[in-house]
Amino acid sequence: MNNKKKIEKKDNFISGEDLDNNPLLKCLTCGSVDDGKSTLIGRLLHDTKQIYDDQLFSLQNDSKRYGTQNNNTIDFSLLVDGLQDEREQGITIDVAYRYFSTCKRKFIIADTPGHQQYTRNMVTGASTCDLSILLVDAKRGLSEQTYRHAFISSLLGIKNFIIAINKMDLIGYKEKVYLDIKNSFLSFSKKIDSDLNIFFIPISALIGDNIVSMSDFMPWYNDTTLLHILETIKIKKNINKKEIRFPVQYINRPNSDFRGYSGTLFSGQIFVGQKIKILPININSYISRIVTFDKDLQVANSGQAITIVLEDEIDISRGDFFVNIDSSLKPTKEAIVDIVWMVDEILLPGQSYNVKLSGKKTGVYIQEILYKIDINHLTKIKTNSLSLNNIGRIKVIFNEPMVFDRYKDNRFTGNMIFIDFFTNNTVGAGMIYSSIFKNNNTKLHNMKQFELDLYNLISRYFPHWNINKK
């Protein structure tokens, strides 16, 4: 089979002459418990010659020690399951990141947990990725966690899916099983997003079928290998590259002669002499210098970490935004947010939390829970609460005007995390669906911060006082 010709025929693959400029690919493995995620990564590293001899020797000894495979077979999952509990139980608990490269591309791959109780870790791993490798056990088929991880991946802006139907060796490499799972997932995917780029591939991570080399046991499958897809797939970013988005992360003041504003240019292009607008204060200025750690730049592009010096002396704080002069972006105090709830404590209307949004920390009030999602059927269920691992949509009110994009327009400036006031734990991950511009007379808006903290304390620990009803 001539893979190069096949690549050039498809718009979503990179042609052979473009491979030298192929960008870094960030991807994750996800799916249900024991579907073979860690084993797949270990096999991929082994078959692409990324493991040194001493690592392989240690892996062989660990495989014998933990006895997770029969007949002295190497357990490749031990390459990424580094925690003692993970090795003893044969499960993944924390997110493990691995870097590797081939002659065609560089990769960062995240191994995420399959257990429902560790969904928050899966969200963390998926939040920076561009592609999801969704493992499915050929014996068990699609599960609730398969649906949940697919939906979360889509919610986090991932448009590229590889559905790796694993353990084909255990079902005798039957084509019908593969096709049944493929058709079932295609039916489900239509409810998630009509703009998904989905590949299906039958594999055996343990044996290495269709991972780096084509399998001899599935003559009915004549497409390509998992590695070939990873090396050649094109990734489209969900960022408006024309709009300038520069959230200030640090006020750089090393001496009295220098004042700069440090951060990462998330989108757009800026140049010395350019006129820009600062939000939420809505003041205009000009860029006089663009500074990096070793030199000045005349032009800076998306993704660069820089320090900007302005011509004017302006009171700018951490979390303020530099945008293009004609930007329609406006600060607002209200938003509709898609949320993944990550803790046992129930989310209820009337509660308050801290949030981090584009580097800025502020308070937020939960005004309303609009609905939650039934993961198996992707239907909206009316509810007044969200529990652990629920995914829903809520309406929130910020303590102060905030600047942000819709998550679908820019995942960097449209994401937020919810933080408990008292424990400082992250309790939820939010993706902004839309902003709301209107006057709101909610009594809580006029509270000072200490009053809001007191209100939250009483609401949580003394609910029988019924202060929400007053």
C-alpha cells in the first residue's frame, strides 16, 4: 500500500513534502477502565524505539514482580503507571505525560485515568490536547465512560478523534465486532458535534497490531496504522488568529526606568508602534517595545511569551487584556458556562466560589443551573443541582466586570476553574458558552467582598438560617 499517495488525497492529512514543518501534536488516551490506555502508550514508545536498554531491562523485572501479564510477557503499561498504587492495582490514577518523537513529528501524549472518580484528572489532561485517542475494549464495547470521555473531549474543543478498538486478539480478530462498535460510535457522535474528524482503527496494544506496523491477523483492514495517523494528521486550532488576545500575567518592574507587562500572546500578531486597547479600563495606547529574555522584537506572533512596554503610563493590573483597537470584545459581569463538576459537594444555585479566568482571580455567584447532560443519550435534564462528575450548563455572575471569549472561539481565554473559598481546592472546570450584557439588580452585586464571603460562609455551614429566602 502506498501510504504517501493516500495522505495526499485527503484534506485532513499532511502531504509528504509538508512533513518537515509538521507541528507538535498534543494528544491523550482516554476511555473506560482497563481498556488498555497505558499499554497502548507503552507499546507505542517501545515500537518507535523510544525505550533505552536499561529501561527495558527494568520493565521486564517490574513485569515479573507485579505479575500483571502471563508467560513473562512485558507489561508496557508500567512505563506510564508510575505510582505505587497504580502498579499494584493495575489502574491509572494520575495523568502521566510522555514526550517522544519520530522523524516526522514530535508528540506530547497524556495517559488519563478511566475510573469515573478520576474524571477530574481526565479533564485536566484533555484541556491542552488537540486529539483524543479513545480506547474501546472489543469484548465489552462502548461504555458509559466511553461516552463521557468522548463528550468531555468535544466539550473541551477537541475535534480530532481516533477510536482505537483494542484487544482484537481476544475476540479472534472478528471484523463484525469492529464494525458494530464503529457504527454504534458513529451514531453517538452525531449527537455530540457534526464537525468531528473521526478515525477508526482495530488494534491490539499488547501484541502491537496496527500500532506502528500493519497486522497480519486482520487482512480485512487495509487502511493505515495508528502511528501513521498521528504523524500526518492536520490540526486546526480553534483560535481567531486575527484578534489580539494578550492577558497581562505579571507587571514587570525591575527598576524605576522600566515598566513592562508580561504574558503570552494567545492569538493575533502585534508590532512596535501598533495602537492597542486595554480592557476592562477601555484606554488606548501604543506599543513602544516588545521585549523577550534576550532581545527586543519588532513583531510578536501567537504563542510567544513576551513583555510589552507602552508609550503611556497607565494603571494596568494582572488579568487586564490587550486587544486590537477595533475589537468588539467588552467586559461583562454575567456568563453562561458549561461546567464539569469535580467534587462530592453538590453544586447549588446561590453558592459562591472563586474563579480563575485568563490569569485573573475573582469571585463568582451561581445564579442558576440550567440543565445537566445525560451522558448515555446526550439529552438535557432540568435540574437544580450538579453532583460529582455531572456535566451541565449554568448561569453565573462575576464580582467585577471580566473580559473573556467564548470557549469555541478561543479555548485559552474562554476557560475557567472554580475554586472553593475555604479549602482552595479546584471544584469545577468551566467553558464559557456565551456572555450576557444587561443590567442586573441582584442584591449580591452590591455586596462588598467581606460581605460576600460572610454570606457564603453562612449559606454553606448554616443553611437552616434560610438566608437565601430573604
